[in-house]
Amino acid sequence: MFSKACPKGMRDILPEDVLIRERVLDTIKRMYRGYGYNQIEAPIIENIELLTGKEGGENEKLIFKILKRGEKLVDCKDNELCDLALRYDLTVPLSRYYANNMASLPTPFKAMQIGNVFRAERPQKGRYRQFVQCDIDIIGESSVLAEADLLSATVGTLTELGFKGFRLKLNDRRLLGLIAESCGFCESAVNDVCISLDKADKIGFDGVRAELLENGFDCAVVDEYLCCVNMLITSDSPLDACLKTLGERALAPINSLKFLLEFMSKQNLDCEVVYDPTLVRGMGYYTGTIFEVALSSVPYAVAGGGRYDNLLGKLIGKDVCACGFSIGFERIVNLIKEMNVDCGDRDKCALIVDANIGNAALIEVYKKAADIRAEGKVCSVIKRINNFGLMLNQLKQAGYGALYTVNIDGECKKFVEKS
Amino acid sequence: MFSKACPKGMRDILPEDVLIRERVLDTIKRMYRGYGYNQIEAPIIENIELLTGKEGGENEKLIFKILKRGEKLVDCKDNELCDLALRYDLTVPLSRYYANNMASLPTPFKAMQIGNVFRAERPQKGRYRQFVQCDIDIIGESSVLAEADLLSATVGTLTELGFKGFRLKLNDRRLLGLIAESCGFCESAVNDVCISLDKADKIGFDGVRAELLENGFDCAVVDEYLCCVNMLITSDSPLDACLKTLGERALAPINSLKFLLEFMSKQNLDCEVVYDPTLVRGMGYYTGTIFEVALSSVPYAVAGGGRYDNLLGKLIGKDVCACGFSIGFERIVNLIKEMNVDCGDRDKCALIVDANIGNAALIEVYKKAADIRAEGKVCSVIKRINNFGLMLNQLKQAGYGALYTVNIDGECKKFVEKS
């Protein structure tokens, strides 16, 4: 006998949960389509070189690799057992997709991608090794219109899904770099400094300080840096303070952020917008604006993204700007399950036929079922099992409100439970 | 620079094709849900032992295997490099899913599964290594009601998708066995005999005869067998002829087939139903009725399935009957593309804003866009690019019927092309 369980870290999704997921997906697709995004699909499998090109940061360590097949495997050297791998996100595949198909795609290109991604993470509650991502991206739009469009589409879609009380955090990778450098870190250290800063919400500023010192950075530099970040956090007008500290070279990112703050506050959405100088976002490929949507009701982000203007250049040979936003689909679904919303399934009717029903009668039952379906209702024909009580309970649990029993001659009678 | 191409045998799907696929999937889900099928989802990855259990026939040779990770890989012996694999169909995963979750599922269980499957086939035109399957299955229904329900749901769904002129072929694995044995083949040879018979439509009866002789079967037995099959094909009432040849032991499968022939001919569907004594279906797990839907307009099957009463027993420890039907989604989509149907996308409107538009004006543009979307229309805001002619062409090609230009002050004007 085989094992009945899923592979470690994977899961079977039960019918009631699939219904909720499908409803959420339908809303996301309808809304993003309404904003002019074009759904595309790339394969789940990519050539392994694409996925190990150092763009994915920590995620690259978590790649599922696929063994070569047939002759390829026989001929291969020890260190080249695999030629393919499962994608760990949708951004790197999107870049390859755009490079491969740019001649057939409009400029700028507004893309929507919904699909499974795979990461061999250490299994933990609520985290799975296969999960769905929902991304929108605008390729070829260098102005802040791209950020504005992505933000309003995403917050609009989350609103349509029933969420409210959004807290939108914005930052810019260029500001993160300028601030660190102005305090004495060298350019090559910025990335490591940001990785530590990113942990501030978990380990606090003291933790960040300890980690930076542990990594060998100069104590005076570290303290000046944390003092500066702290000043920005507590300032009443942090972007003005930022401009004052950094000067003219920070003008472009600051003006973008100022515009986005104003733009989003005027979108008629229940959305608080802030510049957050500690927002980092993990992926290595971001180059400009970065953003994250949180809810006032939960302590984690439900969507995040940013600008990545260099990633496509590695595939196309010349730089093409791009900006993207990803909804945390699994988190959204879990929150919606807690909201206990009605999945809006149609009227459901079951025709429970006698186990010994004759052929001619069964044919008539199916004609009746077709008539019921023509009214837009669900109609399931099933044979009565010995444990009728169990069957009734299961049908009620699955939302069947109208139950009919059909006897051996095909006579149909509404079932009314004795009280 | 990385390769821009997909892995061999894979493909990028362009926006216009994704729209068609989504429309087809929506119809399939809505219809099957209407018949009472419950959508479920199992992971794309399974434990490798499950997929190499000899149930998948030829497909098992085509499995994509996933390399062990981390310590598991370091510790493993040479012949155990892989612990996981990508599913090659939806039936084997369904069996594991049912075994794993049967306590939470109703009896009988009507399942719908839609998802990607993977086969490392030799790349050829129109065949891909990642493709979508759409399956419905009924688990725990031993009577012919299961077959009847699956057939009417599938032909009903294909009708809703716009197809007509169905040709439904039925057979039964038990009859295939009884006929072969009655002609002198031993029981253990039946499978090989069927594999050859399955090729009759490609290599003809002469080709089947040559292959059987080549495989070492007795010439007299082979000739009697082909003579018998030929008699059935040319008979006016082949099921009666079959009963006459095989006697009482063939009564059960013959009665099932007779019922299904009558049932389907009375379903008010444009459907010709025949018993086809040469129908085999490739998978090794079928045990009873097998069926296939073809269209009068194309030479290949668009859906197929059958009864597999033993597969679940290997996972559950006791036999649980099951019957399933699979729509050839990729074939269906290609046929629908040829039918040139309207994808029914909503009115599409584009607001093309001046590249130097001011911030305040842009905020107003987004309010206008929100108003247009509130009317149920698609509205895409994009910045004007230098090559305006190209932009116009791309928008028209993407189905944007209403184009507006927005000047630097936010004034919006309907764009009318000069003739």
C-alpha cells in the first residue's frame, strides 16, 4: 500500500475551500481585467539557469530541481544532474516571458499572472511549499504612473474582496541607499545593512544594532545610521526631513513618493498612506519605489511590490523598466475564510434515486434534472445509499437545500424531514 | 545573458489565448458544478512511489522527477536521487486525495479536478509537456448511474461550449477480455492483445495481425480473434452478437452498455452513440466500461474515460469503485480558436494621457477611470508613447473600442482617427 499523505509541506484542498479560492480568484481576475491588465501564462517549469541567476535572493536556496531525463541523464557530469526547475516566484518568469514575446506584446505592457509557485521551505503552520501568487506588472512605463496604477488597482481589488482599513507603506530603494551612504556605509554594504534593517519589526532597533555590529560594521557609523532612521520615523514630515538630510540627489525618489502619497489619499479608498523609512522588501531585484499593503486588523502585509528596472536587461540586452505588485493570495484566502462570507453558490437541489430504479425511470429523472439546471440551479442525481441519514447530513452540509427522493418507478417527491 | 526561450516542449501563452482558455474553463466549471461535481485540488507534486506504481502505463516513462534537497540528497544512495515527481495525470492523485480525505468527503463523492499535468514526451507540433486536464469522477457508485451521470455531464458541457455532432463510443474492458479469451488467448495475454488492437485505427487490421504474430501469438488464434472483432464491427446488432458468442458471463457488461446506449440517445443531445468493440483506451487501471467522445468534424477524441474499480483499493486497503471522464482541454481550446468565437470581453476603454501630465491632473484622470469601471467597463490608463500610431494599433488589436486622449491639464477628448 502507498502512502495516502501529500508530500511534506504540500496539502490537499477540500471542496469548500476550493469554492472560496475560486471566488477570490474570479474577483481578482475581473477587477484587474477592469484596470486593463492582460492575463498571461508561463510554464511552471523553467530552465534551471534562469532561476539560479542570483535574482531571487534567499528563495534560490529553496528551488525544486528536476532531474535530467533519458540520454541527457546518462551523459551528464556529476554536478549537472538537473536541467530544469520549478519557479519560485512569478517575476523572474515574467521577465523571460516578456523577452521571449515582446514583439507580440503592446508597449507599455500591463500583465496579470496567477499561478502556483514552489519553495522547499521548512514546513510550518500555514506555509506551504506550493502556493498561489497573483501578480500584476507594468513593463515599459518609466514614470510614476506605473506605481500609481498598480497601487490603485490592487487596493481597489482588495476593497472589492471585502477588506477595508488599508495601511499602505511606501519607500524607495534609492533612499535606503542614500541614507546608509550618507551615514558612512560604503555602497557595497548597503544591501547587508538593508537586510538587517528589514528585521526591525521582529528584533527591534536594538536587535538591528547588535546584528550590524556583529557583521563588523563601525560602531559610530551604525549609531549615526540608526539615529537618522529613527529621526525619519518620528518626524512629522519625514520626506522633507529626508530631503534636508540628503539634498538634491534625493529629489527624484522623494517627489515620486510625495505624489504617490497624495494620489492614494485621494482615491476614495479606505487607505492610510505613509512613507516608511524601514520598509525594505526582500527581493534583490528592486531598484526604486517599494510598497506594501497591510490591514489595520492583522499584523502582516497582504500585498507587496516595487520597481525593478534592471531585471529585464539581463534577458533582453538593453534595460527595460518594470514595476510589479503581488497579492498574498494564501493570506487573503485565510482572512476571507475567517470573515465567514457566503460563497454565493446557486440553489442546490439533489435527486436521490432508489437504488433499484429501473432504466426507463432513470432516463426520465435525468430529463427532470436537466430542466432544473436550465433554471440556473445545481442539480445532482445520486443513488440512495443504505445509510440514508448519513447521506442527508452530507448533502445538507454541502449546501443542498432542496432534496427530492425518487422511487423505483421514477416518482419524485420532495423530502421533508420528520421533526 | 540567459536564454529567452521556454524549456523544450513548454510554451508561453499569449494574452488573447489566455482569454479563450479562461472562458472555456469558466464554462466547464459552471456546468460541472451544475451537475453536482465538487471541485478539489491536489498538489502538482506527489511522492515518487505513488507515480511509479505501474498504474500509469506508458506515461510512467515520461515522469519529471524532482531531486532530493539538502541533507536528504547528501545522505541518499545513488539510485535514490529523487523523492518527488510531477503528476502525469489527475486520476492517480485523485485516488490518493480520496484515500487521504475520505472521512471529510460525502458518499458517493462527485469530484471535479482541473489542473496542469506534466509528461516529458518527445516534443511535437501541438503537444506540450505541460498541459491542462479537466476531469470529473464519481467515487463509491458501483451502478451504471455513475457512467450515465459522467456521460451526460460531459456531453452537456461540450454542447454548452458550442460543439455539436458528437459521436460517443462505448466498450467494456471485461468484454475485451472475454472476446480475446474465447478465441484462445490466455488471460495474461489480454493486455498485450488490447494494446495491439488499440492501434487498429492507425495501422489497420492487417497491421494489428502483423504485430500480434510478431509478438509470437498463434496464427490460428490471431485470425479467429480478428475475425470475431470484425464480425462485431459489421453486425447490425453487435451487442446481441456479442452475447451470442460469449454467453451468460457477458450479460452484465452488455446490459450496462445497452442501457448507456439508450440513455444517451434520449438525452436531447446531438449525440450518436455506438458500441465500438475496438475501443481500448490506454490506461492500465480501467476495469469496466470505457468511453470516448469524438466529433463528426475532427478525426480524434475530445474526451475519454472509464471505470477503474481497483485503483483506490491499493491506497485504502479495501476496494472502492470509481469511474471518471476527462475532457481533452487543449484539443477543445484549439477547436474553439478555429471556431473564432467572440470572447465576450466587456466594453474596453483606454485613457491615453499626455507624457508630461501634471500630478493633480493625473489624480483626476484616475477618478474618471474609476467612474467608467463602475459602469462595468474595462478602463486602462496609459501614458502616450512617442510612436502614437503603434500604440493606437496595439490598442485596437487588443479590442479597445473607445479611445480618449488626455492633455497635460487633464482635459479628456474622444479620439477620432482622421480618415
